[in-house]
Amino acid sequence: MGTILAGHFQLQDEIDAARQALHAAGFADQQISSFFLNPPGQHDTFGPGGDRARSPGAKDTPAGLAKGAAAGGVIGAAVGAVTAPVTGPLGPVVGGLLGAHVGSLYSFAEMKEAGAPEAGGENRAPPRPPGMLIAVAVTAQSEAAALAVLRRLGAHHLERAEGTIVAGDWRDFDPLSAPRLVA
């Protein structure tokens, strides 16, 4: 694994110009990778789609659902038992089921607000913006030249990563990893 510098552009023409400028600065085509980066949530990591098996913002939902269903079921069964002389023997059962359903809605109170930070820190780093990305494998001696080319051409969200570009393909690129922006 080596150091990779990457920059974002909006247009394919800008990527082509950056590739030519990097090539003119001495970087071989095999060291340069360019591709379109999908918006967060659309990287198709899983067969049905999406980036994760479960949304980081929904990690507390199962616990909230269980607490609400249990509390609502107990309260509903108690209300059903009190009304058993009127509703008959099905009163506690129906009351318990209805209470569990209503209580499960308590899980909504366990959801975090949009944009609220996760307790474990999962959502603290902003994701990579979508768009065209060009990456170049650099050495300690060539990093400044590549950075100068990308800045001169107007690349934004410049980042430094560890990885491998083989034959123009950034094989170990992880769209979900937190970008390390270059100052």
C-alpha cells in the first residue's frame, strides 16, 4: 500500500484535463485512477442496495421497539383484565396485543434527530461528496507536484489516503471510509 492523493471535480472534461496534467507532470497512466463516486447510500455494497446492513442512526431502534412493546403489552393486558367483566376472556388478550402495538410506537422516541451525532461517533465525519474523483499514487518526493497540479486545476475536497492503484484502478477504495482532507 502507498499514499494516494485524490481530488473531486464536477465534469468529465475536468477529469480528462487533470489526467493530462498529471501525465505531463511525470505520473504514468497506471498510477492514475478516475471514476464517478455515487452519493452516500447509493454505493450498492449490498445486493438489495445501500451501503450498510443497518443505518447507524437506527442502531437504538430495536431496543426502543422492545421496551415499548413490553410496556404497552403489560399496560394493555392490565386494562383488558380490568374490563374483562364487559369484554369477556378475550379482553386481556386483545388489550395486550393492542397495547404492544401502540407501545411499539415508543421506538420513534428513541430515534435521534436528523443530523444529531451518534453516541459512538459513527456519523461525525461528513461523507465524501458525489461526483468525479481522480486519484494518483504518489511517493514522498512526488506528492507536492501532484498536489500542485490538482490545486491549480481547481480540484476540491482534496484528500490523502492509503491504498493501491494497479493499472489505473484504485482496487481497495472504500467509499465509506472517512476522508482525510488535505489542508
